[in-house]
Amino acid sequence: MDALLEPLQYAFLQRALVGGAAIAMMTGLLGVFVVQRGLAFLGDGLAHASFGGIALGALVAYGVGGAGLLAQPLWVALPFTLAAALAIAWVRDRTDLSSDTAIGVFFAVAVALGVLFLSMIPPDANVVDVYHLLFGSILAVGPADLRIILVTAGAIVTLLVLAWGRLAYATFDADLAAADGLPVRLLDYGLFAVAAIAVVVSAQVVGIVLMAAYLVIPAAAARLAARSLVAMSVGAVAIGVTTTLVGLFASYAADVPSGAAIILLQASVFLVAALTARR
Amino acid sequence: MRGADPTAALPYGDGVRPLSDAPTVPTSRTEADRPVRDAAVPAALAVTNLRVTRGDALVLDDVSFTLPRERFLAVIGPNGAGKSTLVQALLGLVRPDGGEVRVFDRAPRSEPRRIGYVPQLKTFDRSFPATALELVVSGARGRWPARITATERDAACAALERVGATRLRDRPLARLSGGELQRAFLARALVREPDLVILDEPATGVDFLAEHDLNHLLEGYQRDARATVLMVTHDLAAARHHASDVLVLNRTRIGFGPPERALTRACLEQAYGHVGHDHDLVLP
């Protein structure tokens, strides 16, 4: 028991556990709508858009020389990714292109811009760690990062819970929801905007490459076992939070990268759900 | 030869009574503007010179008709005739490029609770995790239910019973047959006790028995609730036997009126092209 509780005395691990649980709760709830709307690629697209945003933020931070709000890449990455998300939603709305195509276009542009921006920062400037950017560093979450995560996750979870009945109805059938007077288009854009904010804040912690997993795998695993959307939502949050906590402990104990441990744990839950699901 | 010709241009069911071969096609404006029985009561539907385009295509052009309350309107026409677009315009889901649509003398979407809408099921995504009960409650609530109250459950069960689908209550949507899903969607539409029921091709993919039941169910509800029904259908027999009015549509209004006047040979030929030779549908 002591061996299990021993890691809890480290502040960095406490922050990782609390921050990871908050991210899992937020992305799990969001993931239900992402998965059920067939937007699994959105998580990948927005995470890569945030790569472009963080790269631009790093360039700006390098430019301002480490002073003020702009010294934090997040404050540039946030509007950048939000703009990309709304642009994807707009292309979906105004053209016949599929979501995947729209996402694919912005995905590539954002990554190209990100590489360009990073190349403009001298390598010895030490503004951004590309490895951490790609693969995350949940164990490096500082007190300031944790505050941002908790505020964002709290706001987004509250918003999703309040809008759940409307979002779920529009997800079930947009025409039926619109015929009943729901602002379906506003809900669409709102969902994309919320996803963008959640992805930017989470991608800094779990990494750009693994971000999509958080949005997709817990919801997909819950979908296999759930008979209702509300059960799927509860399940997605439960799977996300549990795998994050267990994965963090396991990665600490086995000394393996925590992001990878969490995602592989989520994938095993998905596999079990897929194997046991009744057809 | 009755109903045996697989190349028949017109889809129709068994038991079709011969159509009268009226000398004139009722396409004139005056036919649409038959006076409402009680002038003080606004019509259920009033469509005036409706025009809808999608991209470059003109989907509906100069469509006008007035449907008094408590009528049963069948909308027929070939594929691509604009029938579903008309339904979408009535529901306020597409914006007309010209003309006007009034539902109970108000703009579409003004009173969504008064309309029970049964969509086409061929585009429905069955992967959505939900039971038939939740589907019906969503119709009562106008939101997707997370928790269902006792009152909502009772109302939903009564609606399911009305359409003979009580046993489907806890069945996931993915495990309903076409006819069962149809019933669940009809219960969803009726649970709010609408003044207007709109059905978009309810017969699609459903066996004849279920379809037969459906028409009687609708007639029963219409009578009990003094409601108006609009049904888009490919089934000329249903239009003939169950509808009080028929709108023959092919991008524009080809005919409108009671079945014996709208379902004439001239009208159908104009809507569908060549009707055929010996289909018993039309008199020589």
C-alpha cells in the first residue's frame, strides 16, 4: 500500500494526476460528440493545427524576448487553432467537401506553417521543445499550467453538460433538431470551437501526436458497450479518467513515457470492449 | 396482367381502383385556391408561388396550394420531383428563393411543437446508441433525453402503444427492422399530439402489412385529434384510398385536388411521363 501511495507525495505527480483527470473528463465528454458525428479525424486535425499555433507562439515569444502574455506560446496557439477549427466548420458548411477533406487541408497547412515558424527560431534560443510538443510531457505540468487546465476543463465540461440535450439531439439528426427550432449551425460551430480550445490546452500536456486518442478512444470504447448516449458519455469519461490515473502510476512504476502508457491502456480497454461487444 | 408488369412506370400497390379519365388537367391556379370551408380558420398549409433552388438546379418552381385543416394530403411525383424539398420548406429547413410558405398562418418553424415530422428513414444513422423509448421521448421534449421522467415515460409508452410498438420500448434502434423503426418514428411524431403530421415517404423499405397499418393509424389519429396529415408517398393506392387531397408534383404543380380529380391519366402522364398500357390504373 505504501509503495502505491509513495508516488503521491511528489507535487509533480499530483499535478499530473489532477491535470490528466481534468483533461480526460473534458475530452471524454467532447469525444462522444466527435465520435458519434463521424469526426474522429478532427482531433488529429486540430492537434496539428495547434502545432502550427504553438510554433507561431514560440516565434512570437522569441520575438518579444520572454516578457508579457505573449511569452506564453499558448496565447497565440489558442486563437490560431480556434481560427483553424472555425475555418474547417465553415468549409464543411459552405461546400460539398467532406469533413475529412476539409480537416486534411487545414491539417497540412498548419503543419507546414509550424515547420516554417520553428525554422525561423534559432536552435539555441531554447523557446520550444519540439519533442515535448509532439509527445507531451504530462509529468512536467507546472502550477500555472494546471490552473489553465482546470479553468478550461471546468468551463468546457459545464458548457457541454448544459448543452448536452441540444447537442445530442442535433447529433442524432440535424434536420429533426432544426425542425424543432434548435440552432443547429450554431451548435456545429460551437462544438468545433470548444474542441479547438480543449485540444490546444490538452495537446501541450498529452502531446500533439497522442491528442486524437484522448478524443476518440474512450468514446469509441464506451460506444461499444453503451445502449444510450448518456451511458456512452458517462462511460467515456470513466474510461478516460481511469486509464489516465492508472497509466500515470504504471508509467511512474515502470519508468516508461506516461503519454504512451495511457494511450496503450485506453487501447486495451477498447480492444476488450470490441471483443465482448454484442452485435 | 394486374400489377405484374415489372417495367411499370408507376409504383402502385394492390387494390387500385380505376382512375377516372377527366378531360382536363387541374393545373389552373383557381383549383389550388379552393375556398377554405371556414374563412375565420386559417388554412393548415398555404403555399404561394414557392420557388426553391439548390446550387444551379431549380428544384421547385411556382408551386401553390392551400390545404384546409383536418385534411389528408398525399404528395406524389417521380424521384427528383422536389417532394422532400417541399417538406423541408414547410418545416423551415430550406429557405425559399421565391414565394411564401405559411403553416397555420405563420412562418415555418414558428410553432414546431404543433408539427409531428416523420423523416425519410433511408438516410438514418442507426449507429446512434438509443432505445425506441428515448427516440419517442426526444419527440416529446424537443431535446435528447439524458434522464427520463415518469410522466415522459408514460406519454412515450402511450404513443408506442398507439402505433402497436409497445414491445419495442427498450430495443436499441440498431436492432429494429425497417417497419419497426417506422413505427418508433411515428410514435415520436405523435407523442407531442401534433396538429399537423408530416411524413416523408414512410412506405420506403417497409413491407405492405406495416404500410397498410400505417395508413389506418394515420387516419385514426387524424380523426381523434382533428389533425392535418401531409404524406409524401410513392404509393398511388394509398393516395387514392386514404387521402382527401392529392398534390401531383414534378418540380412544379401538375395537379391538386381530391384524388378523383388529381389522379387523372393526363395528370399522371404529365408528372411521370408515359403511364403504360394496361395497368388497370386508368380507364381507357
